[in-house]
Amino acid sequence: RAVVAFAPSSVVWQSLAPGFPKTSSWVLKGEELPFVPFAFVFPFRGLTELHLKSLEKTEAVEKATLQVEKINGPILLLSGEEDWMWPSALMGNKIIERLKKASFPFPYEHIVYLQAGHGIMVIKEGASKLGGTEEGNRRAQEDAQRRVLEFFNKYLK
């Protein structure tokens, strides 16, 4: 009835398991979903660069794009501008574009937090290991917690 996504992805990715097996990170009813394979860049500069380079594989991206327009309820997306895991702000914007294009009938919103990274889901120290600053992540975590509670209170009554 309502969806909240922290550090959202707009596509299904290749597995991040040790050794990066050429398998999907998601399975539905026992079947692997189409995924975007990683485009390894050398020298390896981090996961965000890996994901950005992989998003250039347009055919794979098209097949692995999440069909968010099929969601049957309001959507809240929360991203960190300095996400070091993957470009969640960029992918959140892609989700919003897809919803607009489909004339999605439910409310939706994408909030991008400045100086925050991938670890905006729970209030804890050390989130800056996944991007952003400690202060930026703390502010994002506190605001996100408030917004999620308000969102669910509004749409799940």
C-alpha cells in the first residue's frame, strides 16, 4: 500500500557476492531477474564508479529497469547525494522520471540529502564510511526517520 526506498536503485544489479558471480542479485519465484552486469574499471576506484560505468550498458539497463510504475501506492525515495555504494540520487531521479512518464496515479517524492551517503537508513555513527560526512548523515538519518513515520502514518491509516 506504500513504498519507502532508502538509497534506491532503478535497476537490478549483478551480484555483489564474493568474486562478483555473473548472476542476478534478485530472484523471483526461483528465477533470476535480468540484471545489469558490472563494467569493471581499472584501476578500481570504488563501487560508485563501477555502478556509473555499468549504467552505460543501455541494453542491459533497459532489460533490468525496475517497473516502478506497477507499484500500487505512494512512494517515498530517500537518497544521499554523496552515496559511495552506488549513485542512488541519480537512480532515484530515474525512478521519478519513469513515474512521471507513466502518469503514475499515486503521490511520489524523492528527497536527496546533501553531505549524506548510502548509510541514511538508521541512526548510527560511522555512516560516513558509505559516503557523506558524519554531520550530513546524522541530519539525513534524523530527517529521514521523521519523514518515513509521517509518510506511513499518512498512507497506512
